[in-house]
Amino acid sequence: MSLIKLKRSIIPALDVDTMERAKQIVKQTTGLEGIGAYKVGFELVIRYGLTNVVSELKKLTKLPIIYDHQKAGTDIPDTGDKFMKACKEADVDAVIIFPQAGPITEEAWIGAAKKYKIHLIVGGEMTHKGYLESDNGFLKSNTPKRIYQIAASQGVTDYVVPGNKPDKIKEYREFFENKGIKPIFYSPGLISQGGSVKESAEAAGDHWHAIVGRAIYDASDIRKKAEELIGLIKPEG
């Protein structure tokens, strides 16, 4: 079952330091056709608590709230149950994990998400330089595909791919399609990190959601900027 009703959408990332700023973004965008969900991260949650953040946002919008722990899924397998239980009790709709701690942890955390009926979005490759071994990073260059493969085998349909690397988006899309899987992609790394919304949308295919932070929350007119971005992806129901 899809988390977001639209095939393509803009997801504002509420990576701001006060609830007031987060609420302002939601109030100015939740009524726009083409906004698919909202993403919250550690900046709000550490200050205000996950339950309180989700509760306050759900007073303003009926759209899904995605929690991005930045980065969840990097601990031992057993902690997945505790993490997903806390997210369920906070009424989170979906969670992003980047299971870099290995396949046993990944499978355990995916299992925990299923147990608590939380929609899961799995990430494999990040947006910044120096992540994979091929770019002088720590992780082997085939790690993202191993992560995606395990997630797919566990029934996951939603994946984070780097919005500022359209060539990699296309590569991952072909990776899934060659296995008979139609992935739903979510991409950060756009605009402020150099990614082109149009280029990434073309690479991702029909089911793609652009996660946009600074370009929206730092805009002088938040609603106008959101409308502009929606125009670029041409969302359809």
C-alpha cells in the first residue's frame, strides 16, 4: 500500500530549529496539490520529543509524517524493535532507515517495522562526497545495492536515492526493474546540494518524491517556492 497517493510529490523537510517554524511551513503548504508528506528529523525531535512533534503537526495536516532519524538502522539488530515501537507510539506514519550496520541488522529492523505496521523507506546511498569507497569513503561501492536487494527481498517498495546524482538514480532504477520491481523513490540532495529536480525526476521514472529542505524553509515566500517546485515535477494522481 502506497504511503503517498500521488505518483510524484514534493516532501518538505522540516529540518528547522523551532516548532513555530515547522508549523509555518506546514500551514503554508499542506493545502497545495503536489505536497505528498512531511519529513521530520533530529533537530526538532531532540528539542521537543517525537510524540509532541508528530502530534502538533497532525493538528495541521492529514498528510503522512515521515521520521528520518539520521541515520536509523545502524545499531545492533535487537534495538530495531524498541525503535519501531517508540515510533508507533508517537503515531509516526513512516520511517527512513539507512541500515549500514549489516544484513542481520537490516532484516531485524525491517521485521520490526512490519511488526508495528510502520511504512518503511530504506536508503542505501547518501548525497555527500566521500561516502562510498569509489569516492574515498568507508563503504564498499556495492553496499547500496546489497542494502536495496535485501530490502526488496523483505517486501520493501520505497527507497531513498541521492537527488544530486541522477546517473545513480537511473542505475538504481534499472537495478530494480531488471528484477521485476517497480520502486518508489525518495530523493534528498536537491537544489541546495546541487541536485536538479527535473533531471532527477526524469531519472527516477513515474514514482518519485522530492525531499526538499533549505530551498523551501529558507525561501522568502514558502508557499510560492513550493508551488514552483510542484510545477517542476508535474505531479499526477
